[in-house]
Amino acid sequence: MIKLGIIGLGTMGKFVLDGALSHTDFTVVSVFEPSLTELQGKAYETIRCEASAEALLARDEVDVVYIASPPNTHIHYCRLAHKAGKAIWCEKPLAVDVNEAASFVEELERQPLSQATKAVVNLSLASSPELEKMQEIIHSGQLGDLSHVDIKLQYSTWPRHWQQGAATWLSFSEQGGFVREVLSHFVFMHQRLLGQMQLKASRVSYPVGDEGRAEIAVMAEYDCQGIAVRLVGSVGGNAPDINEWTLYGEQASLRFKDFSMLELGSQSGWKVISCPHMHSSVRLQLDGMRLMMQGRPHPLASFKEALAVQEIIEQTLSRDPR
């Protein structure tokens, strides 16, 4: 049984808490959330609420720590967990400060293989059936020569309704915004499928007269080994949210949307590709964590991959003239 400690019980922390309790290979022994002294409910009665992250990390029975606190605390807690000898499962983004993240990743990379800390980042598409299917389709050559990629993101409101519990940081440019929160997933997926992106140009817009709020629009262009990548994203209006990544090929095109639908396209239209989900995203990530803890190959995102994603995200945001 793998014993999990959780730092941060916001939206994602609660998802992982409940997912771990329903997983046969995991149990949650300890949590830390600054405002929480007790978990309500019979399912949680054996879980201890710690007074600090240090107290959680001092518990010998904790095997792995899931870090789901606000992004500007991630590297701090990762360093504490690393020092305590715990395996690390960090929520994305890896950090807000790229230099801080790079320093920690370099520290991890310097470890001898026999002593290396088990450490991954929760970029959930890493374990999705859709990513595996996309890899298969691209490698088969059935798309023909690859032309370009379009990424489209649109939200009526930000944060989204189910994220209101984290609005205190998701709403602001220091740590939040849809570029960090959502585009990170697509950048990770794209780079695992097609290779490293390089920013060519970006323009970011913020609410007028509302200093410190997160971005409301972004346009950017990237290059990926000769493949043009174009991003358009915005917030506002009354319409369904849009989350789309489309790879255009000379023979056929591939579209991934809403984090669950994969389609193959031609001039005659789009055809849904079946990718049955046997388990939830959290369950698939926990399955990957189990493999990591057993020292077996797993699909989860490495800290090096997460740093490469963060570099693109922060570069995109930094090109705003503000």
C-alpha cells in the first residue's frame, strides 16, 4: 500500500484525495491545508490534518507527497519533500519563476541514478488514452506531410465555475490565468507528440483598469521543427468553452478537443475516433504513480518535461509590453 500525503486541498487536492481513497494501491495518511483543522466525513476519519507542511513531511509513513498548493509555493514544497526523502508528485505549473524551477530540476538531474528522487508533475494528459492514440496515428504516417497546428482556447468566464475555490490566485496574473492553467496541458501534449516549441511572437491583453488581473486574450506564434504553431485564446461572451488542438496534415488532420474527444478530419468532415476511458483521469495518474513507486516504466510527466512547458508558457506571457 502506497501512503500519500497531500499539501493543498483546493480543487485538485480534493480530486486526488478522493481518487486515492478509492484506489486499491493507495491510502491517504496526512494532509496539510492552512485553513483546515479537520476533515469532515466518515471516509476521512483516519486522515490526519497537519499544522504545517513540515509536520506532514516528518511523518515516516508518508511515501509520496502530492503538492497541490498555489503555484508560487510548488518549488518550496518540492525542496522540502526532496530533503525529507519523499517521492514527489507536483501539480502543474511546476512554478512561476523559471529560474527557480530550473535550479531545482538541475538539482534532481545531478543525483546518481541509484539515489534519484522519484519525482513527476501532474500534467494529466500524460496518461490519457487520447495521447497514446495520437502518437499511434502520427507515427503511422496516415496524416501525410504535417502542415501546421492551431490551438484555440475560449472561456466565458475565468476562472471557470468549478475552479472558484482557487479564484484567489487563478484570477490574477502573478500565478493564474488560462495560459498557465490550460495552455500548459496543450504545450506538454504537443511537445511529447512533435517536439520542442520555440516562441516567435506573442501578444497578451489584460483587463483595462483592473491591475493585477489575469490575461483576457492571447495570440502567439511558435515554430516546432519547421511546423508552424498558432495560438488564439480569449475570455468573455456567452458561449460554450473551447479547448482545441488541431494538427493539419496533407492527407488528413487530427483534432483533440475538450480533453476527451479525438477526431480525424478531411474535406468531407470530422470523424470521431473512439478512445474508451476505462477510468478517470485521476485514476490513470494514480496508476502511473504506482508504476513509478515500483520502479517500473510509466507515462507521467518528468520535471524536465514540465520545465520545458513552463519555459514556453512564461515566454509567451512575458512578451506583453505592459
